[in-house]
Amino acid sequence: MIEAVDLFCGAGGLTAGLQKTGVKVKAGYDIEETCRFAFEFNNHATFINKDVSLVDKSEILSWYQKDSIKLLAGCAPCQPFSKYNQGKDTRNDKKWPLLYAFSRLIKESQPELITMENVPEVVKHKVYHDFVAELQHLGYFIWAGTIKCVEYGLPQQRRRHVLLASKLGEINIIPPTHSKENWVTVQQAIGHLPPISAGETCKTDRLHRAMALSETNFQRIKHSKQGGTWRDWPEELRAECHKKATGATYSAVYGRMSWSQPSPTMTTLCYGYGNGRFGHPEQHRAISLREAAIFQAFPENYQFCDPEQPIFLGKVGKMIGNAVPVTLGEIIGKSFIAHLQEIGNKA
């Protein structure tokens, strides 16, 4: 049996995906206490509110049974590596050393299996290459590459860099399952949900809640076309920044999604109409929190907040946008299962 510890676990996207494939995730570590309920309630695993840099070997090894195959998963916060920070001086960002902390825990605990996921831009940074070099030094076989999640059935155009490592032998990621002809579309993903208005919460699912719109933004979305841009609006509704040459290229903000295409990449601000192409294809509103969660492949019964507590758009939006898509967790889990079967067949 594969048993796992999920470092930087967030709301549990990676854990949920791994567990769907039969990997037993014992614990998740994260500094965001707000993620505790979602992680524990949905995944029946233990959440530890702790900085990974303060975790030691004995603590990690205590989660595994003696005869298990140990998997250590770590998806360090991606903000320092993101394309949105390229060109900025992020040397003092406290998230930088976290990949080194992950590397230290690998060296100390020597798990049989490793996975790391991040934005594609991570490969441009020394810390990533130091991480890979340390794995090679420790004798791990490595597969690493950037994958398009839409090619595995995620209804979202999300690209992520994935690393798989094994002490047991050569390892590969499973091949894609979807081509452009059968990508999962926005309509297939969320078309069945009850319609709601901007600022409204669905009576049967309080996570199906959309942010309110100002009168100006309500008029803007009324004039927006599926897959279109703010150029579809009457002149009087256009923002001043878009009228300038420097703003003319930012066509995706204030956009509507298309029913016939996968969604754009979910971000921590995906519930806001002006933050990207996050307008609902037909309804005059931004996507709801539940719709964003579905685009991240969370099951529709996945709960992010204690039923006794209010839902805050910002907090839940951050959990959803920062999550590893559940589908990606499944891809990783299936790759490890296939790897062990191949090793077993060779034995």
C-alpha cells in the first residue's frame, strides 16, 4: 500500500485526487489554518497547521506504517515562480526556501516515492535545479515535465510542471486521455447547475454563490459575448485604462467564458468578474465558488467551510484557486500505481 504525507496541502485537492486512486494520505501540512476544515472533513486525514521548514524527519516517518511504500508529496506555494512575478525581485519572499525545506525532508526520511507540482516557470529558477540535483544525488529515478491538465479531462486550461521520482526504478507519467476533440467543456462541467444572479446564493448549495456587481459592471457583462472582450462594449462602458495604448492588450479581463471551450486557469480571484475571463457564459455574473471548484475537479459535495460558519468569498476563493486540481492528483496517483505494477511485473 502507498501511504502519503501531503506537504503544503491547502484545501486538499492533491490529497482528494490521490485517495481516489487508492493512495492512503495520512496527513497534510499547511500554514493556512483556514484549510483545516476542508482538508479533514472531505478527506478523513489529519491536518497539521505548521510551517514545513519546522518539520523534522521523525515527525514525517511517524505517519507511515512499517510495511508501506512511502510517498512524500510537496506542492510548494508557486507565487515566487509565477509568470506574474517574472522580472520582480522575489529574493526576500519567505516562500522561496520552502522547496529547500522539502528537499531536506526527502534527504532525511528517504521515502520511496516523491511528487512535486508547481507552475511551469519554476524550471527557470536555481532552487528547482538544486532540488532535482539533490534527488539525483540520492539515487532517485525522475520524470519531470509540463502537462496540460485539459488533456487529462480537467475542464480547465491549466498547465503545471510535475515531477515524479522513485527509488524503485524508472518512472513515467500516464499518457493523456483527452484530445482537443473531446476536451471537457464549460457547459459539460457546470451547465447543469441552477441559475443564480450576481450577489445571489443558491438555496440548495451555499457554495453556489456569485459576487455582487456594480451597476457599471452589470451593464458591461450584459454587453459581453461568449469568448469576447471588453471591445464588445459600447464606448461609454469601457474603462479608462483600456482606452490607453498600454491597456489595449489586456483583452481577457472582464471576459465571458465560452460554453464550448474549457475554462481559463482558475486563480485566487476567479470569483471576480474583472479579474480575468471569469464571466459566466450566459448569466450576467461572474462564476460562483462552486463553479470554480468544479473547474478544479472538486466533487460537488466537497465542503470548504464548517456549516455553522459564514462563507467569505475571498477566503474560499483563495483555497480553490491555490488548490492542486483533483484531476492532477489522480494523474499522479495513477502514475505511481502503474509504476508499482510495472516494477512488480519485472520482479
